[in-house]
Amino acid sequence: MNRVVPALLAVGILWSTASQALDLEQRRAEAMLQRMCARCHAVGRAGTSRNELAPPFRNLGENKLYDPDFMQRLQDGYSSIHRSMPTARFGRDDAEAVVSYLRAIQEPRKPK
């Protein structure tokens, strides 16, 4: 019994530290997206996009966010068919943070 308590305490500390690191990574990604994309897109969990053609990031859908090519496209330079959208390019760590953040804010799909 005496060995279990320190082990549980260690697991709790590691879990808390990992959770805080993820939270910091997601806040860093949100700040990047606010700076780079918010003039057109709704970047957070709520709000409307300033440009009606720009989808809110919370509605991107899991198909895109779990596509292995999506992260590579973020690193190579992501752009769209819209001429007014600038190319966004992220380093590997930033691309991973952005994908993690986008996955975290996705709204559940509504049944049709």
C-alpha cells in the first residue's frame, strides 16, 4: 500500500504536466491562427467568420484534420482556391500545434 501512493502521485503529476503542456501548445496555436487567419475566419469555438466565404475553423471536419496530407500541406504552404487567401506556412512544431488545436475545437456533426 505504501508504494502505491507515491506511484499514484507521480502519475497525477505527469498527467497534470502533460495536460498543461497541451494547453499551452493549443493556446500558442490559437494565437498564431488569430494573427494569421482571423481577419476572415472565426478561429475559436464561437463566433462568425468575418468573410462569409471563409468557414469557421470549428467546422472544418475531422476528415480534413485526420488526413495525413493536411499537416504536410500546412508545412509546405496551405492555400485555397480563393484568390484573396494568402498562403500560410508553418514549421513542423507549429503545424502539429495547429492541428491539435483545430481537432480540439471541432463541433460535433449535426445529424441530417
